[in-house]
Amino acid sequence: MDFLPEPYKTKTVERIHLLPREKRQRKLIEAHYNLFKIPAADVFIDLLTDSGTSAMSDNQWAGLQMGDESYAGCRNYYFFEDTIRNITGFKNIIPAHQGRVAENLLFTSALKKGDYVISNTHFDTTRANIEHQKAHAVDLLVEEGKDPQSEYDFKGNIDLDKVEDFIKKVGAKKIPMGMLTVTNNAGGGQPVSLENIKAYSELLHKHGISLYLDACRYAENCYFIKQREAAYRDWTIKDIAREMFKYTDGCTMSAKKDGLANIGGFLATNDDKLAAKITNMLILIEGFPTYGGMAGRDLEAVARGLIEALDEEYLHYRVQQVKCLGELLEEAEIPIVRPPGGHAIYVDINSFLPDFPREKYPGWAVTVAMYREGCVRTTEIGTIMQGLQPDGTEIIPRLELVRLAIPRRVYSMAHLQYVASIFKKIKENKKLIKPLRIKWQAPVMRHFTVELEEIP
Ligand SMILES: *Cc1c(COP(=O)(O)O)cnc(C)c1O
């Protein structure tokens, strides 16, 4: 298997529109230069996120027709439970309508004020849910994972020396659990090795600390393990997944990623006592334990999607497509975070625009230019998203990135070639990228609603 074209063909199409440039400029002004405020119908290629944006298969759509909408014990739940138990081996499977609810249920049930949860890198909803319990979310990523040019195979690994030191420093009693995000979303979609998972698990368990995976992109992580970790070269993806989950006590999962579904998620644990506590909470905030905030048909679509996402040809194609976009950008001498991760390409804006003043938001300015020049939507992960401090001051983060997240099974290589050509256009005429200033902002999570203007 080397280059593999899309291992699917088109059966239903959705029309997308390339608005003329004048209209795009008008939309930008109406949206106060914030792409979150542009209606999706006015975007030609939407690389805002890979979450919940997957194209479902004919098999999943057929599954929707098989929804059993009984309040209690619908058949789709049993299939959902069996499927997840078969992949993960976990005892208790608790449905939730998306990943952050699974996190909320886990942390409200397992954490006390002042506790610590360590991870390679906590995703922002995970961090927020831990902090909501007045506990601390601590990131202990390997140093290679922080260097955008390091070619290390497993830049998502957790630093075991730092873990050991941290346990010594605060004491195991203050750390009810460790986590690992696979692949590491906030760290560029970089994978974690099975060797690292195993050693981390041994270390935590030696101290009586449990281990949970943030498993949103576990299938993509398993594919990288198969490619890069010699011991698993001949294993199936499913066996690698089973092996990975074996060393852990449970997981949280957003089925909007490797569940290939538009909504859904779950929490799984081997701890019966904890499961009972979580189930009580589930009934309070999500619903009865056999639907957990989802319709029967959605449970069916998620279960079928989870099975499809373990298909090695699909994963090969998926990772290859992301890598191809990275190669197209690099051919045009656009600097990206190396090596490409599983779900997105990140452009390194500090190298791309070395002379653009950081306080005039170069990453955000690139996303505006990509829309104006090509009707393409991307996201800034830089000063606007991360710079605002609780006291209202702004600290410019070390990295300024623009993320091009690739929805699963949605766009063809031709779409991505088009995206790369627009990037090339703004690279060749950097005057198209205009400095910005903020007109209005919210005190937290400002990127969703911020209003800006271009500085003439
Ligand atoms: C998306 C995501 C979540 C949260 O899932 P939602 O379904 O969006 O609530 C948690 N962790 C990671 C790593 C994610 O990518």
C-alpha cells in the first residue's frame, strides 16, 4: 500500500459555493473579520475543524433508519455497548452526547478540590472541566513535542521523568488520575507510542493512580503506532487498539472524531463504583443510561462509525491526505509544523511572516486573507485564541499557528490542491495579509466572538 486514492466513491453530493471576491470582502466586514461569524454556506472549503464534520457512509445512513427510539434499553444501545467493549475491553460503557460531557461526568465524580490531573497535553475542554472542579490540569509533554521542527516519531509522548518528579513533588494522594490525549490534539495531532503508554501506566499504577485516555483520535494514533513502532508492524489496527486500552482504566471519547459521526461520545471505565456514581450523574444531566443524550439512531451511527474508523485502508488514506496537503504547502515553501499529524496541518506563522508585528495578529490576518482570496476557512491558534489573560492583559504566545483541519471523508485531493494554491497566492503577495486591531472582545474565549478591523 503506497499511494491510495480515496477508498470510497461519491453517492450523494452537497453543493458548495465559491462566492465572488467582492462578496467575500463584504462578508468579512459584516463578520467583523471573525471567521466564526461567517455562515458556513458562504465558505467554499471549510477547514475550521475535523470535529463532527465527517461524511457518514451509506452504512451509517442506513443505520439511522434502524433507530429504536424506546426510552429504555433500545437495541442500538446494546450494539453500541458491544462494539465499544469489543474495541476497548472496558467493563462499563456510558453514553454521552459529546466528549466534554464524558469529561464533566468523569471529573465531577472522581476529583476533589486541589487535586491534580497530569497528561501529555490537556485539550481545552478537558482542562476547563478539571479546573471547574477547582483541580489543576498539568501538562508534561516530552520536549520534542514542543519543537515545531523536531522529526521525532512520537511527539505526543508524556515525559516519564517529569511524571515521576511530579508525583514525588505533590504526592500520589493528590493525583487521582493521569490522562493521555491520543493523538495529542493541542500538540498538533502528534501520536503517542505504545511503549510510552505502557511505561506511563506502570508508573502510575505503582503509585495507585489510575490512567484514562482522552481517546478522540485513538484509531489515527493506532495507525501511527503500526507505521512507526516496529513491534506492532504486523498487528491489525484493532489489536493495537485493544493493546493500547489494556494498560488503562478507562477513557473519554468524542465520537465526532474517530467515531465518524456528527454527534456522540462516551465514557468507559473498569471501576464499578465510579461507574455507579457517574451513572447517577448521567441521569441528572444527560438522560437514561441506555441513551445518554443521544437518539437511538445516533447510537447506531456512532457504533457503525467506530467500526469503519478501524479500517486500515481508510486510515492510510486519511493520514496520507493530511500529509499530502503538508507536502503541497512545503513545495510552495510555506513552513509547517513537522511532521504532519493525524488530522490537521499547522502553518508556522512566525517563520511565514517574520516581519509582521505580533501585536497586529499575523495568524488571524492569514485566516482573513485565506477567506478573502479563496473562500477558505481556517483557524488561528495564536495570540487571539491564547493571548488574553484573566486580568485583561495580553501575552503573546511563543507559537503563532494557523490550523488547516481536515474533515474525514469530505474533501478530495483537488480541494486540498486548491487550498494550497490560495496559500501560495498570499505567500507570493504578502500585501494581501493585513494587520488587524481589536474593536471589541469578550473577557474569556475571545476568539469565538471577537470583533476586529483592518489597519489601513
Ligand atoms: C474534541 C475533543 C474533545 C471534546 O469533545 P467534544 O465532542 O467536542 O465535546 C476532548 N478532547 C479532545 C482531544 C478533542 O479533540
